[in-house]
Amino acid sequence: MRHSRHPAPASRFAILPLSLAIALASDAMAQEATNWTHNVGVSVANEYNDNVFYERENRRSDTVTLVSPFAELVGSGERHEVRLRGDAQRGKYHEFGSENYTDWRLASEGRFAYSQAGSLFGGVSLARGHEERSSPDDVNGEEPTRYDRVGAFVGVNHTFGRITSRVGGTWESLDFDNVPAAGGTTILQDDRDRQMTTIGGRFGYRLSDRLEPFVQAAVDVRDYDDPGAIDRDSEGYNAGAGLIYRPRTDLHAELMGGWMEQDYDDPGLDDISTFDAGAELRWQPEGLPNRLIARLDRTIEETTIEGASGNVRTGVSAQLTTAIRPDLTLSARASYSDHDYRGTARNDNLLGLGMGLRHYLNPHLFVGVDYDFLQRDSSEPAEDFDNNRLMVSLGTQLERGYEEAALLAAARHTDTLGGFYLGLQGGLGEVGTAQAGPRATAQAGPRATGQNGSLRADFRDTGETLGLFGGYALTFDDWRLALELESDQTGAGWEHVRSGDGRAFSVEKQRDVGLGLRVDRLLAGGNAVYGRFGLVRGRFDARYAEGGENLQDEQWHDGRRIGGGLEVPLATTLGLRMDYSYTNYDDIDIGTGDARDDFTFEESLMRLGLAWHPWRQASERAPVAPAAHDGFYLGAHTGYGSLVTDLRGPRTAPTELAAEFGDSGGLAGLHAGYGRTFGRIYLGGEVDAEVSDITWNHERLPNGRTYSVDRESSLGLALRAGYVIDSGALLYLLAGSAWTDFETRYARGQQRIHLDETEQGWRFGGGLEVPVGDDLHLRMELTQTRYDDVEVDYGTGVDRLESEERLMRLGLSYRF
């Protein structure tokens, strides 16, 4: 039962100045005219979710219908602005009705300029929400955890000559409902109810219109209403210094570094002291719908993970919104976050990618399509998951989505070209499988007995792929939209073979056919960078043998694919493209008797393709000269990579194990180098450094072998040689050496082996690099590195691990 409570002193502290701000703003509004505008609307969507409960194995999919109404009222005057908004969302699942929800939110905020030098601001909000199943704090009840939230903020901005200041506070109250559990029991949530108050300020000094250094500090109090067995009350602070840079009116950059601490009342919880960091980049040209926001932030979050005092979250994110035409908008988003649960060994990494298109059928009616991918890679293998969501929506709103005059003007000045294209592509494909299933807990001779144990393992290996693609594309000035069909033949697969009377199982990908939406941004010289998403059907051959019984599962599986690449023109109608894609497929159950394993498939494709565009005309975008690739450069890159380990070693006599383990994950880093062109020939050298989250696991519980190999940081040195084609794009090959930190862990019973070593490997690859501005260059490259063997000596035998990696890296460089 939810218990009533009186507002805490912290809440009264936030409400009193907020009331004062509202009173002052109300008095100002009474003395000056207020212009009111309003907007109402509703959208209805169907969303397919391939992993409703965000699980590593035994994934369950469903379709949810979403109804999302909203209303907004805005009043503005010479010195004030008031904004009122309400929105809601009703989600109804077609199969899992227990996941249905109704969320809503009411919010009001205002601003009052009491002079030319200062203003007051404040706001309040009230919401009813639910906790996503992807949250590590989800209690796995029969239905999602629901909660009420009340929030408020208040503050003042004031300028004293060149000195700027902002002082304010926030207050938030969370009240969680109890959750029904299996068997008619209830999971109590009162120990999560809390109130959080933060008070802080920032002071800056304007050196010029462009530069403003600043210092900032804040204190916070987190007060739990009914802490229970663990008292999670805490007090903390953060302090730092930074710099604001405004080179243009449409561009704002900010960088900050500092320190933060959180001290917990319970002596069993570790206090947290760590560095703080933040950055923000905002680009929004005046009068245009284009907007780019990129952020880096580091915070100490609350958590209910057993033994953890807090979650130190470090996250980066970027979101781009742009108009292809006045009635057609594109959104793209990416995020990556690291979650360090202090007081435990758990560490999670989350990768999110998304893309969406919205087309207005008229100024008030629109249709949309959105795709989102979310992946968690955890130090606890059972907590890993991949999730794909594809949504189609129809909506209406009172506010005009575009002006008809702007659409007519765009139609007069935009050359819309369309036509079919065909192509051939080939490269490398990787098939990965997350396996989970029951295993024996005791050994009896060469065969194990009992079925109370479990095995979770990541398998992966590579094979060649060759295929065809074709589609229809529409070009709108700087943008191109295409619907593309593709089909590939491949032999990628992996094997797990235990000689003698042991288990043997394998997976091989044979072929696929897919249909997807592709969005291109055209650059100088007719070069293009693109992203795509779509649906795939792939045919897999899974085999399982044990105790003389052989099983084969050969069938088609549905998949969701996301990817992107670069395409450069070799001639007017011929293009070369470098493409990378990642696909999640439906999982299967395979095994003997009731002891069946769950296989969850994923695939990475790294391909080069030749595309024939018979309708395409010569590009009117002037290419850059080959000399644009000359000189020193510095850049940053991000990407996705895989680690494959061929493991060989003895097992219970007389058996031996030969298996191909592996997994994939994200990476980010910096690179610097020098290059020079000789005519169209390019020669250069480069050094790069990066960190990654690529780990494979083999976890046999409760008394079997547990293995993991983690690719951490890396330093590389390479030579690049290439050729600059007529479009100004550089086609290059690279070769060099890499030194990478690997952490290898082995455990069985009481035995523990931990190897933390730097391994040297030889790296080969190639890529495409295209200019995107006077000094900026965009590149995409694919590399493969083979490392020295590692031996794990556990006394009764020696395992040999042969590892290799494949990386896809997308980078942006600045040439000096």
C-alpha cells in the first residue's frame, strides 16, 4: 500500500522560490500584452519489437499499437514567456497484454526578464510513467514497474558587465508502485521511493563574443522515504571549469572538466569519488530546420543492483534533424554509454542507433517510419541483449508542418531525378551466435551427468560472401532516397567440436534476401555517405550431435538489418561503394531430448560493391583537387568490430575441444598522420589509438570452465597508399602493426587465471576517404589484424588461443 508523506524540507526549498518567480511573472503578464499560440495533435503507430523483454536468449517478439496525443499552449510577451504542455502515450501489445501501459505528463515552465541584464525562470511537471524492461533496475515482475514523478526547477540568470551568472535548483520526487510477481506474490518497491534536490551555479567571464571560460559547482541530496535494509540516502557535490566557444551565431561548443563525489549513509555502500567531464556541440542555422546536437556527460546515477552503491555513467550521444524537402524530414541518432556499478564487478555498455523519415501529406497530416537498435554488452553474460524496433506511424497536428510557398519554391529549384540501378558486391561475412542451454553438474567418466547446470557462450567465425543488389533511387539536390533489394551467397559459420563422445554443434549461414530503405547525402564531386535499414530473410544450417544422435535444423529466419557506407563515382554511371551492415535474426532451439540449446544469430557483412546507374548524369558538384589530401591531419573515429578466437585444448580424457569463440562491440579513438600526393598517387603514414568494448564469454555454471577474452585499448601504426579518382575521393590500402591490450580470464572451481597482456599483430585493410569541406575529410575503412597466440596453462592442460579482429571504422579528419 502506498503511504502518504509530508513534503521534505528540500521540496519546500524548491517550491518557495518557484512560487516567487511565478508571482513576479504573473504580475508582468498582467501589465503587458501576451500573444498566445497553441498546437494539438495525435499520432497512431504500430511498432514491431523483436525482443520485448530485452533478453539474451529465448527472445520474444510482439507488435504494439501506440496512441500518442499532445497539446501545447505558449504565451509570450516583451519580457516573459509561459509554456504549458500535456502529452500521453497508450501502448497496447497484441500478445503480451501484461506489458500494456498508459503514460502521461503535464508540464509548465516560464521565463521573466526583470531587466535587460537578468531573468528568472522556473517550471513544474507531473508525470505517470513505467520503467523500461531494458533497465537493469527492472525487477522482472509480471508487469512493468510503474511510478509517479513530480519535478520542479527554478533559477536566475544575471549579467554583471562581462561576468555571467546562473544560479538555480531542481527537485524531483519518485514514487514506485509495487509489482505483481509470479505465484501471486508482490515485489515491494517502497524502498525505491525518494526525493532528490540539487542546488548549483555557474559563473563565466566573456573574454570576447566567442570565448567564455566558466566555473561551476553544485550540491545534491538524495533522500529515500523508506530505505529498508540498505540505507541509500546520500549527499554529493560536483565542481568543474570549462570553456564556451561561439565561432558563429549558429554554432555553440562547450567543454568542461572537474570532480564529483557521492557519500552514502550506509557503511556497506562504497562512497564514489571520480572525475567529471562534459561537452556539448549545437549547430542550428537560423531560418532552417537543420539541427545537430552532440553531447558528452558523466553522472552518478541511482541503482538497485545488489552490492552497488551507484552507477557511474559516461555517455556520448548525437542527433541530427534535417529537411530533405520542406515536406520531408530525416532524423538520425546515435548514443553510447558506459555504466560502472561501483562496489561490484559489473560493467555495462549500451550502444544505440536510429533513423527516421517523416513525410507530410499536407501541412497537417504526416506519415513516418522509424528504426531503432539497442545493444547491451555486460560483464555478466546473462545481461547481454540486442533489440530492434521498427515503427510506422500516422499523425496529425494543428501547427503547420511546412509552408506551401516553401514547397513550391523548392519544387522550382530542385532537380528530382529517379531511376533504377544494379550492382555486384562481395567481401567478408561473420556469423555470431549467443548460445544458452542446460548442462551437467557432475562428471562420471567421459560423460557428464545431471542437468542442473548451464552454459552460456559466444561463438563466431568468418567466410566469404558474394551477392547482387538493385533498387530505385530518387535524387533531391543534395539527398538521395532509395529502396534497395539485395541477395547474398555466403559460407560464413562456426564450429564447436569435442572429440570422442562429446558434443559437437555448428552454424553456417548459406544465403539471404533483403529489402531496405537507404538515405544518401551527396558531397563534393558526387561522392555520397549513406545509412540504411531494412528486413532480411536468411537461410541457416544449424547442426547438433551428442551421444550418437545427430540433428540438423536448416531453415529461413527473419532478420532486422542496419548499416551504412560510402559510394564514390568511378564514371558517370558507375560507382564504387564500401558497405557495412549488422543483422539480428530470430533464434532457434536445438538439442537432444529436453536438454535443448537456444541459438541467437547475428551477422556482420563487410563488402565492396560496383553499382551501375544507367540514368545518372554527370555531377555538377565540383570535385576537390588531389592536393586537398596533402599535409598533416588529426581526427577522431568510431566504429564496430569483432574478435574471433580459435581455441584448442584438452578436456576430460580422452576428449579434446576445438571451438571458434567470438563477439562484436563498439570502439572509438583518435588518429593522426601525414600524407602527400604525387599526381594522383597518395602515400602517407598514420598512428591511431582507440578503446573498445569487444568481449566474448564462455560461462559454464556452477562448476565448469568459465572463459572470457576482452579486447581493450589499442595503438596502431600503418602506412597508407592510394589513388585519388576524378571525384576527389581517395581509394587506399593500409598495412601496419597494432599493439592491443587483451584481458583473458579463466576459472574452474577454486582455480583462477588472469592474463592482462599487450599482444602485437599485423594489420591490413583499405578504405575510402572523401572531402566534406575545405579541410574536413570523411573516411570509412575495414581492417583485419591477426595477433600472436596466447597459452592458458591451468595445470592439467594447456589451451591455445589464436585471435584475430575485424574492424569497421568511420572517421572525420581535419587537415592543417
